[in-house]
Amino acid sequence: MSQETKNTESSAGRIFDWDILRRLYSFVKPYQGRFYLLIGVILLSACLAPLTPLLIRYTIDNVIAAADYQRLTFMLIVMIGVLVVQAIIQFSNTYLSGWLGQYIIRDIRVQLYRKILQLRLKFFDNTPIGRLVTRSISDVETLADVFSEGMAAIAGDILQLVLIIGVMFYTDWRLAAISLSTIPLMLFSTYVFKEKIKKSFNEVRTAVANLNSFVQEHITGMNIVQIFGSEKIEAEKFRTINAEHRDANIRSIWYYSVYYPVADIISAVAVGLVVWYGAKQIITDDITFGTVTAFVMFINLFFRPIRMLADRFNTLQMGIVSTDRIIKLLDSDDFTVNNGNYAPSTINGDVVFDNVWFAYNNEDWVLRDISFRVKAGETIAFVGATGAGKSSIINLLSRFYDINKGEIKVDGVDVHDYELGHLRRNIGVVLQDVFLFSDTIENNITLGDKKISHEKMIEAAKLVGVHDFIERLPGGYQYNVMERGSTLSVGQRQLISFVRAMVQDPKIIVLDEATSSVDTETEEMIQNAIGKLMKGRTAIVIAHRLSTIQKADKIIVVDKGHIVEQGNHEELLQHEGFYANLYRMQYKEVV
């Protein structure tokens, strides 16, 4: 059993978790006027519930028995009026609860998405995307039911029960006692149902989260599945997960299938007892026919809320579970703290790493005591084996992760003192693994930033050398690249990502294996663009192809988190160390 499942079951056991309910109410505050109106409508509906049986009792005993057809017409009009009022109240209840629920879940989804945007990359490293989708969609959707079937509705049902019991005892205590004689059995069956369906709902929600995670991950990685011919294996895994989802839903359906007929039988027994006893009393003129008729209606009005309460309590419980999950995400402190307010109009691009230590997990150090400086306008390159820590260095510069020890400065100012958005806008990053959204090329380049003009985008595209290629596409810059840029080649996607970085006019350029996935011709295009672009800008390059970094002002060799060598290309070759060996391996056919 997963930790999340255990937490879910623990949370589901708390019907009234006041801390969570208070937090849930905070989402209601902007709409508290309509919320209180909804409560008023529900309470008014409960108060009107006993009115119809009393009117029918009066009509039978005092109007029909007296053969007063004129009053009968009047009473008919009164009852129709009461039904119309109840219909209006029911409409108001349904509309207000639905309106309130939809506006609140809209607000919560916006808050959740803004929170997700702020979370640091480490959070996404440890959290399946499918689980976040469940939080943002399914869990939030559950909250809509809380407002239509939750606290206010439960209060209305309880008030209706109390009022009906009071009216029943006021009308005839004997019939009231007989009517309520089956209540212990009804309460017991309702309690059993509530506990069973609660467990079933927990299983359903866990199965939904597992299903979302599996589908999202495997659709994203479908090329790997097909490359290795694992379609049958993955289909079997999906069948198993889907079967768990099916079984959890069938169990809940089975509980409903048993409970409602049992509740109807118990209600029918109560009606039978009232009719049996009432008929004997009618014969002896001890009870009127109208009273017995009213009690038959009272029983239906009384047992319906009891049946509904089990559902409402479970809706409230699941709402508490979903709210708990949402609150934990909203309150997560796993985000990059943006307390800096330093945002100069220009950044020169002087970068200093001073005794930097970094670990993704505890003290499993990825970088150990890293120190170097890149002067403004210089080009520095990092080389080393896979896993040496090269990419971690540039992730720290943009504060995608925060260092454990040491200091990182840009223009002599600690990166923590910069306003985070300003810092990142001045660092253009081109990664090896390019992600393009299912959108137009223009929107993938500008990312919806209205400050970037069409002319500026074209200028950047021409600088990189892809303008002509884009213009040849159907629709040009309005061409839809589809999800993850699937309609473009790897090289084309890389070039577009290069334009995306350049259009921001950054003062620091970071290239993380940016040319490792492109052909020689495309690489030459990028290198030509780099030659023009790097003038007056600081460049940090990570590359396996040493041909791309031979002109760098400084090359730093990283091994197992340590800097083992640094110098320019010629100096490192003369040093006859790690870099020289790597160079000979790549060019052994020449050497």
C-alpha cells in the first residue's frame, strides 16, 4: 500500500476535520453572500417539507369529509402554490450550489496552477505528473459536490428530520412511535453502507490517480515502448491497473445496489406498520383517515434524508480528503524562494561560483567545492563524463535548484538577491532535450510574451539562420508543430529553441549539449549564429563535441563533481591530462 493511500484512508476517517473545513471556507469567502443565501434556501426547503402532508391531512379530514367542494378547490390551489414555491426553492438550491461550486473550483484551479508554476524542479523530479493532473482535475472537481451535497445539504437534511419528528409526535405520538420503530435498523444499515462506500471511494480515487500516472507516462514515452517492442507487456500492465479501477467502481456500485433496496424495504415496513395500526384505529374512530395518510407521507419524507445522509457524509469525507491533498500542494514549501528585489536595467554577465556545494538528496554531493569565474563577454566551456555535474552547474546559475553551500554571483551580486524572473530572463538557456508545446512556431518562440514583437522574432530567426526554413512551412510562423514538436526534425526543434532563447536578448547564454543532437550542417548554422551572437555576451557551453569549444576563452574539466583541470584548448592539450585524453579519443583517426 502506497504512502498516499494510507494518508487518504487516514484523512477519510475524519468526517469533520475542522481545520480543513475552515480552510475550505476560506475559498468560499469571496462568494459568502451567495453561500449564506444557499444555506437559507436549504433551511427554508427543510422547513416547508412537512407542510404538504399537513395540508393533505386537513383537506381529507376537514374538507373532503365535509363534502365542501368550494373549500376543496381553495385547498387544491393552496397545495399547488406550495408545490410551486418548493419547486422554485429546489431550482434556487440546485442553481446556487452549482454556481458556487463551479466558481470556487475555478479559483482553486487557478491557485493550484500558479503554485505548480512556482514549484522547483526537484518537486517534479519526485512527483509523477499524473498525480498532479489528478490534483488539478479530479480532486478539485470533487469539491464542487461538497457545496451541492456537503455541509449545507447535511444541515438541511438534519433540520428536516428534526422538524418531521416534531410534527409527527405533535400530530399523533402513537403513530409517530410506530413510524420510528424501524429507525435503529435503518441507522445500522446506513452506518454499514457509509463505512463500506467510504473505503470503496478511497480505492476508486487511488485507482484513478494510478491510472492517470500510468497513461500520462506511457503516452509520453510511447516511442520507447515501440522501439523495444513492449506493446504487449505495457498493454498487460494497463489491463491490470484498469481492472483495479473497474473492480473498485463495481464494489461501490454493489454497495449502492444493496443499500437502496434494503432502505426501501425498511421504509415499506414502517409504512405497513402505520397502515396496519392506523386502519384499526380508523375503524374505532380513534384516528382519522387523513392522519394515517399524512403519516405515510411523513415516513417517505423522513426516510429519504436518512438515505441521502450516507451519501452526503461520504461526499463530505471525500471532499475533505481532496481538500487535504490540495491544501498540502498549495502549502508546499518546495518552491524557489523569490525574496530578491534586485533588477538592474542591464546585466553585464560577470559570473562567479565561489566554493559551491550541491546535492539533490541530502549530502549525496553532485558538486564539491566548485569555484570559477567567467568575465563578462567571455566564453567558458565545461567538459567531462556523463554525470560529472556539468548540467547541475547551469541549473544552479538560473536557480532551478538552490545550492547547499557556497555562493553564486552575477555582476558581484548574489543570485538570491535578484528578482527571480529578472535573473532568468537575462540567462538564455538552450537544452539538449527540446520541448515544444502543441502550438504555433511563433508562440513557441515568444511563449505568449506580448513584449516580443514579430519583427524582433524574425530578426532572431534570421540571426540563427532558420527564417527561410520557417517561411517554407505551411503558414510560416503560424505553423502548428503539434505536441512536443513531433512534426519537426530534432535539428529543426533545436534551432527553434535557439531562437526562443535569443529573442529574449539575454546577457548570458547557456548551451547545454545544444548541438549534440543535430547534423553537421545544422551544427554549422548554429556555430555561425553563435559567432555573431556571443559578441558582448557571456557564454557558458556544455558539449561532448570538443570541436565546438576549442575557441572558448576557458575550458573547465569536471569529474565526479570536482574541477580537475582548467585552461584554454592549447594549454589543456599540453597538460596531457583528462582533456588531452578525451581529445585524442575523439580524434584518434586524425592523431
